[in-house]
Amino acid sequence: MWNLSVDMEAAQRESRMQNKESDIGVRRASNKKHHQNLQSIMQIPEHFAELSIRMFDALDDSGAGKETVLERRRTFLRREHIEKIAFQLQGNNIECFHFGSQSEGTTTPGLQSDIDFLLSYNKCNIMTVWEDWRTGMYNLLMLHDNTTPPQQYLLQVIQDYTPEPVTSLTDDCFVRKDSGQILFSAERWKNNIAYDTRDQVSCTFHVRKPLPEIQHWIDRCKGKHWPPVQLLEAARIAPCFLVPAGHPDSDYKREEWRLSPDLIERMLTFSFNMTQIKCYIVLKLIKKSLFAYIVGDAITSFHCKTIMFFTMERTHPSLWCQHNLMSVLLLCLHLLRRWLRLGRLPHYIIEGVNLFDGKLSKLLQKRLLVYIAR
């Protein structure tokens, strides 16, 4: 099992380290030069530093202070362990995870953030290659070819007691592909369990084997200021999840499963220092109070998180300090404007994915671009 308590402690140490480095960095001449360059490039008004400090303090008073953030994280990690024990006592081999703003501590009461609850069923063995087959388990082989959208997989059903494909439709969740392969349908699985779970629950399967998508991202991030090396090493062994969700434009959208690196994304968010956390919260406040009037709910918190990831990767850590809150917020909005002009928002980890697909139409992209560019 993925050790979540170790993940939490490492994230807290990383957060404290980044806070300390930022405080020291503000006093150094080299970091002052970075701040001056930022002002020069973006033409930031002088009063932004004072405004940033006031906003920082206001967010503290609104439930986004350091102790509140850490307590939220501790609470939801404890809940994960308690819920797993409860399932085991009932005879269910299920792991439980909480993701999203509530468990990250990146919310305020006014945002009214949902609690995202993920269940991972350990009774299924997800195979990336035939050698992964295990006797006596529900074996599902991940399929991906040139016709499958990035981040999407089909699951071929393999027999329990011999490493051979199932050839007949013996379960309501099985469907036959044109090629004759028997697939485990994401839509049918989701419909079968919909009556047994509450809202905001995702019932998934976990993938513990190394995946090329994750390794490609790790290789891309090597040598950069962020993410740190320790986080990349932890990401290498963190499991991913297969969520029952197809690509909106795919011929097999009812059968497809989406690869979701939720644990890696949580580690990335747990590494945020307080300026980064508050910048992320303000982005979500802007989304809810301003963008919603233009595009409704088409821009999501995950879009905001992705913008944060890319902005942090491309900026020096010394910029992420209290008096630069407004400045780094502008950097995030400038990056969003760039993605809107290009008509695509890449997934931070999985290459080839456009997060606007199925969410933000071309018309809404243009409307939001006009609004941001004013």
C-alpha cells in the first residue's frame, strides 16, 4: 500500500523548507534582482507588494492560514485510514482516498468545495504486460494503441486461472470489441455501482506497475527548480488509478478508462509553500466569482491547479514569497491567456492531453480570452 503518512510528513517538511528558503531569499541581493526583473517584464505597480501582504493576511483570516491547511490535511489522511479499516472489517479489500481542495487544504468556506472520495478495488489485478497476470484474481490487461486518445485505456478481460483472454460475454460489464476482444466497460461498471455509493465518489482500479507516461514526465522535470528531486523519486513508485471515464470524442468512450495520477498530483500540491497555496486559492476565487459569469462551470479547479503547476515549474522559487502574491497571480493569469490563445491547456503530467476538450468549447475560449485580455 502507498504510505500516505510518509507522504504527508515529507510534504510538510518540503513546505517548511520552501517557506524558509523563500524568507531567506527575499533578503538576498540575487533574489532582489529576480524581483526587479519580474517588475520590469510585467510592469507591476509598486503598490502590489503592500496589496499582496494585505491579501495574504486576509486569506489567513478567511481560513487559509498555515495551521488550518495542515490540520485539514491531517484530518482527511486520518479519515482515509479509518475508512480503509472499516471496509476491511466488512470483508472488502478496498483502499480509500480523499482528493481535491478539502483534503489539500486549498479552500476557504466561501468556495464550498466538494469532498472527492475515491475507492480503489484491490480484487482486480491491472496488467500492463502479460507477465503481470496473477492466478485467482480478476485480471484486466491495459490496451492502448494509435487510435486510443492520450490518457485513455481499454481493459481486456483475462481469465482467472489461465493467462488467456476471455472469449464470451459472461458478465453484464463485458462488451465485445470489433476485433473480438472482450472488454470491461467503464460505463457499465459505473452504472452497476451507482446505486451503492454517494455523490462525488469514484470507484476505480489502481495501477502499481511503472507507466511510460509517468516516466516521460519525470525525465522532463529533471534538472528544474520544481518539482524537487525527492518528489520525483516518490512519484516513480506511486500508483495511478484507472477512472471509469472516456474521452468525449472517442469511438470507445463508453468502454474507456482514464489514467489518473491523483497521488502524484497530491504530492505536488502538498509541496506548495503558503504563497503558492494562497495563489491557488485566489485563482479558484477568481474562477468562481468572475469566470463563472463568462463560461459557467467550464473552468474547473483542476484547470487552476494545472496552471499553478506550470507556473511554478517556470519561475524561480524565490519569487514565491508573501509580498509577490499579486505578481505570481498575474503570471498564472498570463499563462492562462496564452493557453486560451493556443486553444489548448496541456495536462501537467500526461503528454498529449488537452484539458479544454469536453469542458471549454472554442466559443467559450474566445469569450474568456477577451475577458482576461481587457
